Amino acid sequence: MLKKKWMIGVLAGALAAGGFSYNAFAKENNSQVTQSSGALSEKEAAEIAKTVVDGTVDDIDKEMYDGKEAYEVEIEKAGEDYDVYVDINTKKPLNDPLKEKEEQVSLTKEEAEKIALKQTNGTVTECKLDEDDGVYIYEIEIKTDQGTEAEFDISAKDGRIIKQELDD
């Protein structure tokens, strides 16, 4: 009977030791795979993105961009926000938001405000250039002469009114 208890204790100890050894091996093996796979870290993505837009990194998220897995790095520069996408596999930037802006913004803020004010009389309370998926628009809010509010989205490229909302 004593011999059975002793054997059970030895067997349990051997199983426990084997489990610990396997767990340690698995952790070591996983860290080697991660290191050798060359996966792009968020910190590396931020540094790559800052070569495109030199500013302050606000946020980093994994996204799909143009069918590729990428980090979306949000950068603030001179009061404006820019999204730089960095390919996780090639570690290269996929876009240049400064160049995109230069190519797509041909209207000034003042010209966009005039277009909105032609639609309704009032005072501009807010006008902001915004980018969404590479398309630039001016978001304009107007306090009308009648005391209501009007909101406009105007294409920064051609001055086309994309959205117009008038409150009653």
C-alpha cells in the first residue's frame, strides 16, 4: 500500500515536471517564431509613418488599406490630422497624405464659406477641412439670419455641395 502511494506521488511529480517543461519550451519557441517572422511593431510603424508626415503620433490601429494589412498611424501636424498607412509585411508607407491633400484641395476655406453662404444668409460659426478615405471636404456650420443652423459639406476639390442640412 505504501509502495502504491509512493509510486502515485512519483508519477504525479513526473507529469507536473513534464508539463512545466513543455510550457517553457512552447513559450520559448513562440517568442523565436515572433522574432524571426519580422512582424512590424506599432513603434516601428510610427517611425516609418513619421518619415512621411513629421508630427505627433496620436493613435495606431490595424486596418486594411487597398487590400493590404496595414497600420493606420494618425499623426497631428500644425493643427491638422493625417492618416499614414504602413504595410505590415513590406514595412513601407502605402500613402502620402500631404501629397494627396495638395492634389485634392484646390479651394480655400474662404471660397468654401462663400459657396455655403450663397445657399443661406447667416454667419459661419465653424469651418473645418476634413479628410475621409482620401477625400477632402469642408464641413461648414452657419447660424442663419432666422436663428436656425445650417450645415454643409463642400468638396475641397471642385466646390460641389455634397451635403446640405437646414434646421427648421
